[in-house]
Amino acid sequence: MWDWEGKDADPNVVRKLLINYPDFFKEHRLGSDVFLTLRVANPSVERTDQKAVLEALASIPRSYDVASQFYSGKAVPPVFEVILPMTTKAAELNQVSSYYEKLTTVNESSSPEWIGEFQPKQIEVIPLLENFDGLLHADEIVREYVGRRGPAYARVFLARSDPALNYGMVSAVLLCKIALAKLHNLVKELGLDLYPIIGAGSLPFRGNLTPLNLPNFMETYSGARTITIQSALKYDFEKESTKALIQTLNSNLATTQPRTLTDSQVTLTAWGSFFQALLRITGPVLLGLTLLALRARVKR
């Protein structure tokens, strides 16, 4: 995942990867064996980063040209998916995909002999669901998006850290489990391959993805097909235990099935309301503490 959301992301990342690691990428083709997915800002929410979305999308055809030259004209698109944070409705996903298609069509038709063909013609947009309603109604958002776009598959990114921060850890876990169960039912309804992603950290509040807790983690989030790995696994645990964790995930994720939950929505609503009431009381103190911390969000 190459993060453009509030970061100084390098738009030439594909060129630099292929130039600096040619042997690796000759053996592992970018776009089919290994993947690079852009995470862009949500223009509907992150107003100061609206134009950065255009820059990120414009880098996709340029990356294709670089990969095509590297692979002697036999490239597959090195980037063909983007992640849209804070998605709340399918219309936001359609706006991104439609803009990209207009970008490629208009630019290619204006001076095809001068700037060449634009590839890929289409991209898939992955919703990153982070708020209460988005996670609770993940199936409805995906159903509408799929109905309009008709993709061959869909991926859905379920946040774990931000929901815990906003609604409490219990609510965050339940929201993800409910979303996984609903998406599983949607697979049976639509006959479409869905690949849910869980974005988890190593701290218990952020998902508790550690070598020591791996069996519990896999049971809790059964039904997920991709797990994001954060740097804590690299720095806080032994190399061999981290490699074993990743091997276990790669070997078992494809076969896990989500649980059917009963009466969980009542518990979810009650706990979320309690946690937010607690935040209103403790919020001023917590805000004062955050002002003392170094700014870490905007970074390279």
C-alpha cells in the first residue's frame, strides 16, 4: 500500500522500484506476482488534499509506461486498484473510478501521437470503511457499487484502529465481525468474489495482531482475505516469529469463514453509546495531552 493520504508520497515509486531492484521484479512481476495499491485521500472529506488525488490517479498510466518498457512491452498494469479512505457511500467510489476513466479518455484523445496510449483504461476502487454506519452497512455500499460497475471481483477494507478510537475496542471488534458476516452473505447473493481486508495493528486496542495472539486474531476475524502488516511487527518481535506469522496468514486466510452473529447489534449500539459518552467527559483532557505530542501524521 502506497499512502498518498496526508503523506509526501513519491509519484515515481514504480520507476524507482524497477530501477533499484531489477532482479527481484524480473522474477516477481509487478501487477501479477506482487502488487502496489495506492491509498488516496477522500476528496469529499479531506479538502486540503483534493488535488493530490488527481496527481495520484495521473501517476497510474505513467507507471504503466515505465513497467511496459521494463518488461519489454509485456507489462500488466503495475497499479490497478486504489483505496478510498472514509468511504460512506458507493457514490464516492464511483466518482473516483469515473474521474480516472475521463482522465485517460480525454488525455489520450487530445494528442494520441504525442503522448501515446493510456493504460489501464479502468481501475478498481477499494472502499476503506472507518465509521460506525459504513462498517455496519458494508454490504449495502458494496452491493450498490458492484451493481453500477459490474466488476469481476471486489475488495473491501475494514478499518480496526479508528473505530476503536471513536467507538471503543468492543464496538470495533463487533463492527468488523458483523461486516465480515454480511459480506460473506453478499458473496452468496451476488455470486461475486469478495476479498475483505482487515487493517490491524499490534496493540490490543488496534487489533492485537502479534505472533503471541495469532490464533485468537484469526478466529476473531475469520472471513478476512487480506491482513495489513504494520511496522510494529518488524521492530517489536523477533524476525523468525514475524515470518512465521506471515506464513500462517498466507496459508490459512483463504479458507476461513466468518461467524454468524446473533444479538450483536444491540450490544454494539449500547457499548458505542457508552464509549462516546465517556469520550465527551474525558475529551478535553485527552486533547490537551495530544497537543504535547509531536506531529506524526504528515510524514514521508
